Amino acid sequence: MFRTIQNKLICTFGNIMTDLIKKPFNVKEIREQFPALRQKIYGKNLVYFDNGATSQKPQIVLDAINLFYSKENANIHRGVHYMSQKATTEYEASRIRIQKYLNAKKSEEIIFTKGATDSINLVASSYGELLQAGDEIIISAMEHHSNIVPWQMLCIRKGLVLRVAPINKKGELLMEEFDQLLSKKTKLVAITHISNTLGTINPVKEIIQKAHAVGAKVLIDGAQSIQHIKVDVRDLDCDFFVFSSHKVFGPTGIGVLYGKEDLLDRMPPYQGGGDMISKVTFERTTYNELPFKFEAGTPHIAGGICLGTAFEFLESLDMVAAEKHERELAKYAEDILDTFEGLHIIGEAKNKTSVVSFTVDGLHPFDLGTLLDKQGIAVRTGHHCTQPLMDFFKIPGTVRASFAFYNTKQEIDLFVEAFEKSLFMLK
Amino acid sequence: MTIEEKQQEIIEEFNVFDDWMEKYEYIIDLGKDLPIINENYKTEDRLIEGCQSRVWLHSEYKESVMEYTADSDAIITKGIIGLLIQVMNKETPESILKTDLHFIKDIGLQEHLSPTRANGLVGMVKKMKTEALKYINQ
Ligand SMILES: Cc1ncc(COP(=O)(O)O)c(C=O)c1O
């Protein structure tokens, strides 16, 4: 009794503490923490606007990676020696940190994976085993290939039906059409929280409520949301939430699958191997408990620990102010780009994040991207792994500038200058 | 001129450029100027699909040499196609197969011929050679 009260006190106090240590949002100070931003590319100051593809890493994460491999490297969950114990403790502490950040009920609900793609494949393979021929899965027209292909493969394997919720020309989900696709046959809705190509923020809370009303589960692809907006999986009430560490200021090669405990408990293991077992004989193997049931083999230990460090960084940040800054950047860029004749912003949802995708009449995105690159500007061009979405807009691709909170208006000015020069050269 | 001499000529031409933008201005102009392919030849079987830009390549074997025409939807890709054709056109299949296209690297454009660039050019060079292979020893 006394202990729980004490724990509660520590928790509450902890929250107050983290609120207190949040510094006021200051771009200049934040930029200083990202060494990758301070470099020259082809002799020009780097302007990094490809945050949708991956984010740069703060010094605190770089230090953590270095520290782990210099001093703490050991295998986890299997050693009695000091270093193994320490690495295990840190790996599990990271899981708890992520659990708290997402407001998941239990740390057992946080599964470490290789990334968003791996998390989705895990659900498709494992939750997919619980589905039967004729069952339906709904995705949307703006999904990343990672949230299309695993479901297509599952549908072929199990005889399921894949339905696609349409969007309008602004890049917003058509909710009435979505409602009509929902039925008792719907077993899963797998939808992106934020579109990587358009920036659209989908009304996932409403989608989740509606899907639950027909008894369907919901997977939210959070690959583009967790770095921009506060995510609370219990408030959303999603059944699965996936994301990649590398887009949220952590290392590559690691990511997370959040799943509700009862659901994860019912799902068969994904891959077999060490760590995921309870007891192995040649006749029969019993499986380990959550979360280890889904974590076969030696995991990306440094990745898991340092993803925790990335969340420590996020916790120190005033996310509300950071998001406001990002939206201001997007608005600033869009207002300038809008003045260019023949330029079309692709993705004009009312509710969107700091992604600015566009095409220019008569110009190929590849050409623009190549010339911008030579002027030190890193943007992404092409279909952004959303080919069906490009087909919908009848374009081969877009130029996409995706901003993070460490970007600035001055950088947008440099981008616009380089863009004008590129236009002049290409026209 | 041999293929090697043509490569040297391009390298010298590029030597006068001071910076990237000048190089690209030249490539873009090449791309704009080139009447590269007969529209009827823009067919599926002549298409080399890059992830970012697409290339069409048509080849003919005439009087013991290869003749190539090609096109792309991206102008920079088209300009580089222009350079590749300048070097490989009207050459015998034997010399085309033997050629090491080092000039691309020498003028600093190797990224365009790297498989990660996904602009269809790697596939195009491969196809120029496999087409030449068909006519070897004829
Ligand atoms: C919306 C969305 N989903 C999924 C992914 C896949 O992430 P990863 O390649 O890190 O597994 C991405 C990455 O581009 C994405 O933007």
C-alpha cells in the first residue's frame, strides 16, 4: 500500500519534473544539438528538408550510441554478468519510457521491431492467422507501400478482400465512402495517421470508433505522426500503432509495434528463435510471454536503448510549440510557392502537417530535385512509395519538402532562391 | 573518331565549367536540343522504367554499326542520354561491348549511372550493350 502511494508520488512528481525541465522552444538552441545540420554540401550550407524520409539525430542520441558500443555492449536477457544485466536493464527501461510516452497500459504492449514496415508485416503475418477467407481489410488511397503490400500478400494467402477508402482532390479521406465500406466482414482497418506524401492528418479517432462499432480492429501507421504530434494510444483507442525510430530522431534498424495486450496474447508468434521461447523440446515448444513472444533472436540492442534516448530528447521538448513552428514553416513555404505560375501544391487538406508536396507544369520532379541538390537543398522527389496515390493525381511524382522543428524560415528562403534558379535553368 | 576519342572530347568540354550549375546548364541545353526519338517508338518494349524518370531506347543495326535513339521524360536524364548516344552511336557492336564509359565519372556525373539514382540510365546502358550483342559477328 505504502509502496503504491510512493510510486504514484514518484510518477506525479516525475511528470512535474519533466514539465519543469522543458525549455521554451528555441530553434537556434535546438539546431545546435544536431551536428548533421552544420555541414556544407557541394560547398553550400546544407538545407535538410527530407525529414519525411528520415530525421537527423541529436547529440544526446549520438552520444548514447557511442557510449553503448564503447562501454556497455553485451547481449541481453541471457547473462548473469554485470554488463549483460546493465544492458538488459537499459533496454527494458527504454521500453518503459516508450510505453509511458505513448500512454500504453503496460510495457508488455511495446514490441521492438525493425521499423514501421516490420511492425506492419508482423501484424499481417500474425493477426492475419486469425482471419478467414472472405474477411475484409480496409486501407486508404493514401497509404505508403508498407501499408499496402503486406495486406495484399495476406489477402492472397488467406483469401481475404482488400478494400480501399477513397480520397478527394485535396487529399482528404472521404468519410462517407469509408463508412460504406465498413461492415461485419471488416476485420481490420489499417490506415496512416499522417500521409507522408500529402501531409494530411487523418481523423483516426473517429475512424477507430467507427471501426470498433462493427467489431473491426484498427492499425494506425504512425511513421509520420509521432515526430510531429503527441500520440496517446489509449485516448485514440487504437489496437495497433506502429512507427520507425529513424524518423523520430533515433537510430535506424529499430521501431515499435504497440498492440493491446489481449490481442497480442491471442496472436501466434511471428518468427521463431531464441528469446521468444519458454521451453524447447524436439516434440513441442512453448512460447515466452509478451513482449518477448514477438522478439525472436538478439534484437538491435543499441537501437532499442538509443530510441529510448530519442524519446528522452522528445520529452525535453515543448512539442506543442515545436508543432506550431513546423506548421508556420509549411504555411510560409506554401504562401511563397503559391505565387509561382504553373505550380500545384499536392495535398491541401484542412488538417495537415509540415509537408509541402508540389508539381510544376512541364517540369519533371527529378530535374528539380537534381538541381536543388546541387545547391545544397535536400528534398525528396518521386512517388514517395505511394504509387497508387500518384496514379490518383495522374502525376509521375512530386517534389516534397518535409520540415522538422529544427528547420527555419531562412532555410526556406534559401530553398526558394535555389528553386527559382532551377526553374530559370529548366524553362 | 574512336569511342575513346569521343569520350576525351566530352571530358575536355566539361573541363571549362567552373561549377555544378554550369555543367547542368550545358546538360539541360543538350536535353532540350536533342530530337531524340520517333514518337512511334515510345512503346512498352522500348521503355526502361526507372523509379524516378523513364527512358525509351530504340536501336537499329545498319551498315555494320549501331544506331541509337532515345528519350526520357526528365530533361537532365535526356541530356545525359545525349552524351551517351554521342559516344556510342555509329559504332560497331564489338567496340560498344568493349567500351568502358569512364567519361561519365570523369565529368562528375557518376551518380546518374549509379543503380540508386533510379533514373533508368543504368538500364539504358545495359540495354545499349545487349542490343549490340545481338549483332555481334554478323
Ligand atoms: C507513412 C509511412 N508508413 C510507413 C513507412 C515505412 O517506414 P520504414 O521504411 O522505416 O519501415 C514510411 C516511411 O517512409 C511512411 O512514411
